[in-house]
Amino acid sequence: MKVIDARTDAARINELFYQRIPEAGLRNYWHPVALSREITDKPVARTLMGDAVVLLRRLGRVYALANACPHRGTQLSKGTCEFPGTRTLTCRYHGWTFDVGDGGLVAALTDGPDSPIVGKLRVRTYPVEERQGIVWIWLADSPPVPVEQDIPRGLLEASEVHTVRRIAKGNWRWHVENPGLGHATFLHRDSEYMRIVDMFGYATGIKAMLGVEGDDDEWLLEKFEGIGQDREYPGLGSWPRHRFGEVIKLTKFAEGPRGVNTIVSVKLPGIIRVSNFPIADSLYYEWFVQTDADHYLYFQVACAYPKTLMDRAYWLLRFYAWGRWAGMVRFNAQDLWMVEDSHAKAKLNGGVNDPVAGYRADGFQLAWRKYALENLRGAKVTEQQSDSLQAAS
Ligand code: FES
């Protein structure tokens, strides 16, 4: 394991971060876009990193194309399937028909079977894959890496995979920098999820370590040495105050599944992993896929590894009776509330919103920026892609 400390070099790291980590998102990675069960023969429109995309299923496979007909620009998501049993999509306006596999124009129905335009045009297609009931998309022009390379092992090997998805206001970069001990002990202390916990005020010795823990791949792990014991703030009083109903004293932390004991970790392209969330024996993952300039798809996944039917029933009971609602929906809604304001600050500040080196808890966020800069795959977003993001807002 390697310590990543960017605090002494924060100004340079922050400057490079805005040059190399685009607000539109990192295209050279696979991103989750939908659940497999949501994509049927009926086309579905999505905006991803500023690109209008149509997703649909043909002959059992999922396909993705640019959602604009090259004739007059009609959204292909309004199209129909005129030739059942083929992998085609027909534009609703003049009946141009495309092979959804390679995007080629295979017929122009209102120009007859001998139309000279056939074979002369193509719609852009995007690589898509399905794993664990989730549709993954590759938005870069470059050839994709194997999808397994971008899906955490803890998700690929889970026997229980349950999601919550919503469109949130803000930018993906602020949400990647949200998790960690700096906010958890304050923002979430009044959530339903934490209300019965005697939550400590702060952690000591926070540091970022890059390495493999348990049966998962390499992550940037947020480690800490202990719980701060001093509650006295000179001239102010004591904090945190004890509240009625705090029946669980948080003094030590349970081991996580698959040997993942660190509570919060992060990795490229901006995936968060939380151990034992939203209930014990779970690994929880979050993705933030920018849609337009001010919104992103917040894609939350809870994973579990029960070995017996009884284990599975017990996990599902706890998850649906408590963890999903109190954790993934309500607790995490507090994060969205804050990320929206981080985005508003950035918009007023030339797109900049930095962690602060003098505040020790921000060391993890600075370390993430350094790690991202040093491990970024492939090319930056192009100017054209950046323009399309602005246009979609
Ligand atoms: Fe699509 Fe004319 S706009 S066929």
C-alpha cells in the first residue's frame, strides 16, 4: 500500500485537475447507463456527457446509437421496428431504416427498395455491454477496453445486486469529492439512518492509501487512526452533544465483506465504494455519469454475497425494510443536497471548487485529485465533446 499525500502540492494539483479532468466526465471508461430490464425493443432516449443517445434491444442484445437521424435530425428514439426479427430501427419521419449494430442505412422506405441513398450513410454507434443486470456504455471514439476492467470485482462477483438511480443537479466531480470523514460525522448525523447512533465528532490521522484490500481491485482507501476524544471547543462549549435515543455507541467498526474493511474508497473514473453500507455484509458502489452541464445520473448499487437461502432472505429483509430507504434514498439525498450547492459555488467561481489543504479531512479529496491525474486512462475530452455538453444544457 502506498500513501498518497497531495497537501503540500495542493495548488499545482488543483490547477492540473481542471485542465485534465473534464467537467463532462471521463469518456475512456465504461459507465452504467440503465438496468437491463429497462431496455426493451422500444427505444429509450438518454443524454450522456452531452451526447444524445438512443438505447434499444434487438434479437436479445442491447444497442446504442446517436439519437439523431442523419436525414433531418429526428430523434431515432421516436422510431419503430418495421422489420421484426431483424436488428433494425426505422426513423419515424421518412422511414429511413438503420442496422443498429453498425449504424448503416439499410433501407429508405419512402424511396423504394432501390433507393440510391442506401449504404451511403451511417449513424454513430456506441459499444454497450450487460453485466449484473446493468447496461454499460463506452462513450469514447477509441476502441473499448474489456468491460470487466471497469467494473469492481465486488460487483461482478456479487450474487445480490440492487440499485437506486436518479438524476441529480450538479457536477460529477463534486460528488466524487463528497464521501469521507469530513462530512459523514456532521452532515449525516441527523439522518434517519444515523439518528440512533451516538456519532463521534471527528476522526484523527486521516490518510489516503492506494492499494488492494481483500478480494477487490486497487482503490484509494480513506484510512484513519482513531476517533477524536476531545469534545471541548474553547469559548464555545462541548460538541457533539448527546441526544435522546442514541442507543448505539460507535467506537469500533465491523469487518466488511470480502475483506474490505475500509469504510470509504474511491477509484477512477470516479467510483465510490462504501463497506457495510447500506446494511452490514454489503459492499456499496456509486457512479456519477454527467448528462448535461448541470445534471448527472447518480447510479447507486448495493451488493451482497449470501451463501445460503437463509442468509439471502435475512439480507433482503434488512435491505428492503431499512437499508434501501434509510440509506440509499434518504441518507444519500443529503449528499445531493450539498453537491448541488458545491456546483452553484463552482459556477460563480469560474468552475473552480477546491478542497482546502489546511483542513485535514480534505486530504483525502486532494489525494483523489492527485491519484486521478496520475492514473487517468487515455485522452482528455475533446473540445467538440465539451461544446456538445454545453449545448445539451
Ligand atoms: Fe429520419 Fe427523415 S428525418 S428519415
